[in-house]
Amino acid sequence: MNTPSNAVPESFTDAKVTPPVTRATRPFYSSVKRELWEYRSIYLAPLAIAGVILLGNLFVLGAVPRALRNASLDPALQREALARPYHFAAALIMGVAFIVSIFYSLDALYGERRDRSILFWKSLPVSDLTTVLAKATIPLLVLPVVAFAITVVTQSIMLLLSSLVVLASGLSVTTLWTQIAVYRSSMMLLYHLVTVHMLWYAPIYAWLLLISAWARRAPFLWAVLPPLAIGIFERIVFHSSHFAALMHYRIGGGREAVDSMQGNSPLDPHMHLTPGAFLATPGLWIGLICAALFLIAAARLRRHRGPI
Amino acid sequence: MTVIEARGLRKAFGKTIALDGVDLRVEEGRILGLIGPNGAGKTTALDAVLGLIPYEGNLKVLGRDPWKERDLLMRDVCFIADVAVLPRWIKVSEAVDYVAGVHPRFDRAKAEVFLAKTTIRHTSKVRELSKGMVAQLHLALVMAIDARLLVLDEPTLGLDILYRKQFYDSLLNDYFDRTRTIVVTTHQVEEVQHVLTDLMFINRGRIVLNCSMEEFETRYAEVTVRPEQLAAARALKPIHERQALGRSVLLFDRVDRQKLAALGEVRTPGIADLFVAVMGNNPGNPAGQAQGAAQ
């Protein structure tokens, strides 16, 4: 059947429709796209919070020329006053993206069993591992990228509006632009997202995905209560809190390894980043190994699980 | 070529035995109806064939082990498991895009042609479609896939008679071409009688009847017996007897039609009547254990 005359145009149209995607990666690519269709909150929630931030920012624009005029102010304090809304915006958008990640991960492999659509997905030639990896891509890659893009755009709009207000009040924008340092703080944001949200939190998302593949009901409770129970058990029986400390270490974001200034905003442009120390932290690699094991287990579970 | 071959297929869920040593052989180009009461093991058998559950015994689908080689097998096998498994949030256009993205044998143009014959709009979400339209959409997606085996588990459950009829008409006219194979389970047996080429009854995890439709038509005869000949008819050992409009209707297995014609009006029974007869009988009954060749 496959005569050259009809094989050539076929592969030609294929190449035209999706040029960067090869046959082997197409199911994966389509599966990621599918997640974005189903969970529109992946981009709508950060966009909505960005809208709220921009709206709120309109009311405080008047404070920017005041902060610039106040020459008596210590430069560090001035910077803080000017940069605070930008850090706040970034933190809010990241926070929302993190919350979406958690709820997405808990529902990703549970929802398809609950609404029986797993029978439809399983009728197509997409392996369970491909499906699980596509779903893991959302919290591990898509949401950090979405959070980064939306934050940068939001901050740029904020800076643009501030600059207009500053110019209108007859001041120079130079101080504002040096103090805000959008480019540098964007790079800090990117560093924070990659180190903490992608790499350090990977086992958290993978654990939630595993529970969502396993639980027959209430995946949130199954994800949260057992670690809590272990912590309480350890406290009562051994009067120690190693497990609780471990959980705190993970959820706290491994800040001691990521950068030098704990307690400060991760976007502080004067912060000293320590990527070498971060990469040398055993906790990072143990976490990534756990994440990989959880995902493999989730794929195996999906293989055996039908609708609930 | 044999599409499905099972020997001693067994599956137990805890203490419940869903499949109890099933032997089964389906050749290419057949349309097999798998008929059985609720809980007979139909869905379990199909799940095993589709590689959705592990099993004991030998099973080959298109020469592959469905549990171990499921990902490869799904390129050649399609299924509609139950109605309403299409996700409710998906748009019609997204469903087409997704299947086109993941299935190497999906022909988008074909799917569009099928959809154009319906009133389904591309911008609609599945949750906005009626049950019948969802079934049409699913069938359009499945029929556009160049698969060798299509498995349908209660594909028309809950649809009205017009949709049901249209469903099987499309399947026969636009899809089935003698090189494909279809396995279907349904409770609406009267409606598939003219569709099937093979018939299989399953009960309590065992196959209780297995014959081709040609064989079914020559083997079984239903006679509306005239009252005065009832005793003579009963002497021929009918496998089932029922009353209809005050007359006795007797079902015979492998009894000469000439002989039966003398007793009353003879016709080929409906699958439903045979089903009632076979299921109503003791599993130890010779008729219940009758095994015809599938091919």
C-alpha cells in the first residue's frame, strides 16, 4: 500500500503541521497540550492575580514620585520602598502558581478515573509513563515558565506605568530604573523558580501525583494525613521530630542551599546566589531520586487502575 | 489470520471468579457478539483482550500479549468501553486534535466527513452534547482510525432507538470491510442479530455457546406448535418452551426442519429467545454446553 507516490505527500503534510515535533514525541506533546485544555487554571489563575496586582498598583502609583523626591532617604531604604511592590507581585504570582501546582497534581491522575475518561485515554496508543510524564511536566516546567512570563510582563507594565507617572511629575526615570533593576531581578526570579520550584519541589509534586494515581477518594487527605501521622507518631513514641524537620526542610524550599540570604525576598538583586552549593546539596539529589521513583510508581499504578 | 486467541483464560477478583477457563478464537473479518447476563464476565473478558487487566492463561491479540505489549497493541486496536467515557470538558475540535496528535493511524479527513453527517458543532463541549451525539462523536473518532480490531462494550447503552440503529448502520456501511474485526457486547440483542457474523454466550465466566450466525440459523428452529401436536413436539426434546398468545412456542436444537414443519409454523429464533433458553437451562444441560466451531 505504501507506494512512494502517496507516502511522500503524507509525510510532507505531517511536517508542515507540526514542524518541531517528531513522531516519537508527538503523543507527549499532544498530552501536555491536552492538560492545558482541561486545566485552564494553569494560566488563568496567575493571569487573574496579575490583573488584580496591576489594578491595585494603579492606586499606589502616586507614591513613586514621593519616594524619588525624598532625597533624605537612605538609598537602601529608598530601594526597598520602590522595589517592594515588584517583589510582592512576583511572590503573589509564584504563590498562586504553586497552589495551582498542588491542586493540579492531586487531581491529574484522580480526576480521569473519577469521570471514567481514563477508559478513553487508555483506548489510544499513549503509554502510562508518557501520560504521567506529560502530567508531571505541568508543575515541573509549564507552571514555573508561566509564572515567570506573567511576572516579567506584570513587572514591566508596572515599571512602565511608574515611569510615566515619574516623567509626568517632571523627574528623571534613571533612579527608578537603577533601583528596580528589572533585568537582574528577573534573572533572580528565574533562578529561584528553577532551583526551588522546579528542582527542590519536584518530589512534592511527584508525591501528589502518586497519591492521585492511588487514592480511591479524598486524595488531598491521603497526601497530607500520612506524613502528619508519621510526624505525630515519632513525636509521641520517640520524643523526636526528625521526620517533621525533614518535611519542613523540603517545604521550606532549601533556602540555605539556594542562596546566601535567608529571610530576604528571593528577588533581592543584591543577594549572593550559590548555585554550586545548591547543586552540592545531597537533599537536592535525594529529592530528585524520590521524585523519579514516585513518578514511576504512579505510572505503574495507572497501568493497573480502572475507573472508580 | 486469527485476531484473538485465548486458551484457559482465567481471572479472579478476590474470591469472585470472573473468567473461568475461557477458550476463544476470533478470526479476521468477523463481527462477534458477546452476549451474557450482567456479571457474566463480558467486560472482564474484553478488559483482558485490551490489556487493561492482568490475567491467567494464554491470550494473544493480533499475535501479541495484551498485558505486556499493550502500548504497541493499541495502535491496531480501538475500543469504546461503555458509553460516556469521553471527558465532559473537551471540545469536539480538541478531541479530534488530540487523537490526531497521538494516533499514527488516525485519518482526520475521515473523522471530519463522519462529523459533517451529524449536527455536532466543532466548538461544542462534550458536556453540551446529548448522549446520542456523544456516541456519534466517539464513533466518528474511532472509525477514522485504521485499526484491525474494534472492541465495543455496550456502545449504545442509553441511546434511543434511532441513534442505536444509526450507530450499527454506520459501523456496517462506513467501517466494516471484511479485513477488520469487531467484538461487541450488548443487551439489545435483537438489534445486532443482522449485524453479527458470530455469536457467543457467556455465563458465570464460561462460554456456554459459540457458533457462527450461519450455523445458528441452520441449527436452531422455533416452532409455534399447534395444540394437538404438542405432545409429539415435546417428544423431539425442545431445549425451551414458552407461551405466546396462548400458543406454545418450542425451541429446537439440531432437529430436522422437515419434521418440525409438520408440527406448526417454523422460523429462525431471535438471539434473545435462544439466550433465554440457554441461560434458563441448567449449565449441565447438553444444549448449554454445545460448542460450535467459531469459524
